[in-house]
Amino acid sequence: MENDKKIKVVITKVGLDGHDRGAKIVVSLLKEAGMEVVYLGMFNQVEDIVQAVVDEDADVLGLSYLSGEQLIFTPKIVEEMKKNELDDVLLIVGGTIPVEDIPLLEEMGVERVFRAGSLSSEFVEYIEKNIKK
Amino acid sequence: MMENNIDEMVRKLLDGDRRMLARTITLVENGRKGHRNVMRQVYPHTGKAMIVGITGAGGAGKSTLTDILIAKFRKMGKTVGVVLVDPSSPFTGGAMLGDRIRMKKHAQDKGVYIRSIASRGTMGGLSRATYDIIRIIEAFGVDIIIVETLGTGQDEIDIVHFAHTCLVVFTPGMGDDIQAMKAGILEIADLIIMNKADLEGAETFIRHLKGAVTAADIPEGAWVPKVLPSICVSDKPANIKGQDEIIEAIYEHFAFLHKSKSLDAIKFQRLELELGLILNSELQNLIFKGLKGTGLKKKYINAILGGENDPYSVVREILDTYVLHRKDA
């Protein structure tokens, strides 16, 4: 039986944003880095995403945005995570995020924002160093 | 995790705490400290669920079929646990677990627990921990467990040995009668599902499959695999069909197992297999643990590398030294 803990990540789009190429590439890159990645796809509701994080006992939740809904949906995710006592899950956001939104997202409870153009080595290393479980 | 935390964990799990279910699975899946204790405590509470295995090639429609079956079982008032197994990359150990995406409509249903796991380097589509995970979900308390896995009949760790009823999913265009006749399909399938049955070639393939079943040398009194068409995706909901018949056949097969007393035989075989698997891993752990710090493992491997020894003699020597000797003592 394996004794090494694999990092488990849930990657998802939220709301009506229908562009998931970036999210899929991130899924592939995390997989290549040896992580086990559950991809939830597009058009997901906040409650469904957080339930999946609970059921999968994920270490990391990654939200991907392109169409600018990050300031609307992220606080709802954070609130639902709090309701489910998921304070040991690392919440990260990625995608086409305006620079001025980064401090706002961090204030909401996002631990790190990776904008388009981030290197895979950056977010892989960040996740490996910062998981809380 | 401390041992008394394990007691608490299992108590909550048996009480139906879903979060604790998720955590317990992670602990056991990763073989972390306390996992043997967990399994010892969980074991007496297992054996009550009906286990359905769904297997077949990638893209055959296993997840979509599973999604519909979950809905049907829920309508019958049954609670459902689902284990979705996807392959781990043999190079990086990572995995993309992409089956859950087909089961979104059950996301908020408290009567459905879905867990995605990676095969972690095992051949037969199921990781060794999968057996334990199924047991944990049983102890949590569901009526039915669906295990969906890629690939079939490749080695001893396979769903066919664990499920009560095993569904093998095909689609048209996956081959001719020769494929249907090959070993491995009829041996493992209780139900052969011809999915995407609205596509061209389905009828011919169904005939081939049925022909292969008829030609197979099935002992008298044994279950004869059923070939069932299924359409899971269509623009018109009315065209989605075949799943009621699949559920019916699952129950028919389950009743057959009860009536023919095969259930007891299956349970015996399953335990024999499980015992062997647990012994394998525990024994290996024990021996490697014993060799740790002695430098012997390195010495043995280098001797094999240098051509002075071979793996079989080394294992013999280790067993003679550590296992048989202990027995004599």
C-alpha cells in the first residue's frame, strides 16, 4: 500500500463563464506534477462546488475565471466554504484577472491569484509548499 | 493521527458523518498511520450493500450511464455510493479525475456520495485501497455502491472480483464478432451493455455479442450474461432508454446469486483474494522495515545488478532468514 500522500485538487469554473481551455491546461499541468485533479467543468453552482470539495476531501480548490465574474462568485464560495468548515483547504484563483482585483480577492480570503501567463512551476511550487493538510 | 482520534473518526463515520467519511477514505487511501485500525473497526459494519461494477473502454459512456442509474436508484428510494476510478499516469503518478463532471445533478443530494480516486499504478483498474474504500462507504451506510473503472480483466485486482454484478459497456464500432468472442468479456460480464445503441452498427454488434454468449460454454445452472441496449444521450429525452431494463437485470442477477447460493461462494473467493492482497502488502512492509538500516536491501540489489545473484534466490534467502526462521524459533 502506498504511503505517500498525493495532493488532491479540485479545479472548476463558476457561474456562466464558458471558457475552460485555461482551466483544462492547468488540470493537465497539475497532473503532470503528480497531483490528483478532479475537474468539475463549467456552469457549476457555488454549493455544488463546495460539496465536491467536501466529498473528495480535496487539499486545494482552484477557481478559473475569464469573463470577469470573480468578484461576484468568489465571496460566495468563501462563505460556503466557511459554512462547511473548510478552513484547511487552500483556495486559489486563476485566469484573466485584472491586477486591481487581486488585493480585493485576497481580502475576500483567496490565498493566491495566478494571472494568465503564470508559469506552471510557480503554481505547482506554491501548492506543494502551502497545502494545509 | 492519534489512536483515540481514530476511534472518534470511525464513530462519526458510522453515525453517518459525510465529512468524516471523506476524511477516512483519504487516510486509508494514503495508507497513513492508523489505517489498519480504521479497517479493523469498519470491517464488522460491512457486507450490507449491493455492489455494482461498471467497466469498459474510455468513452464508452460509463459515467453517463452511471449518472442515469444513480437517478433511477434514488427514485426507488435507495441511497447510493459511487466510486469513480481513473488511471494514474505511470510517469508522474498524477491523475485527471474527470468522471464527476457527468454527475452534476446529484451534487446536492444527501443520499448520494461520490468519490473520485486514481488507480495509482495498479493494472486492473482498481487500486488495492479501492477494496477498503468500498468497505468504508458500506460502513457509512448506503444501499448500493457503484464502482466505475477503466479496463477489464487484466489482473487479480479487478472489479469483477468485488462487485455482485458486473456491467461491461460497449459501443458500436468497437469490433466484430471476433472481439466479442475473445476471452475476458464473457468471463467477467454479468450484463453486457450496448451503449449508444442509436448509432450505426449497433444492431449487428448486439447480434455478434448475443451469438458469442450462445456459443460460450456456460455450465448448466450458471448465469447467462444478458446483452442489453442502452441510449444515454439524446436531444429528445424520450429517446433516452434502456436503463430501466438494466436496473431490472441487476436485481434479477442479484436474486439469482441469492437463489443459486453463488453469493456465499463469491464471498469466500473475495475474502481469499482480499486476504492474499493484505498479506502481500503487510508482509512486504514488515520485511522491508526489518531490513531498514541494515544495508542488506542495497547489498541484495547490487548483487543482482552485478550478476552475482538473482531476485528469486534473494527472496528465498530473505524468507529463509526472516520468516521461516522465526517460525522455527
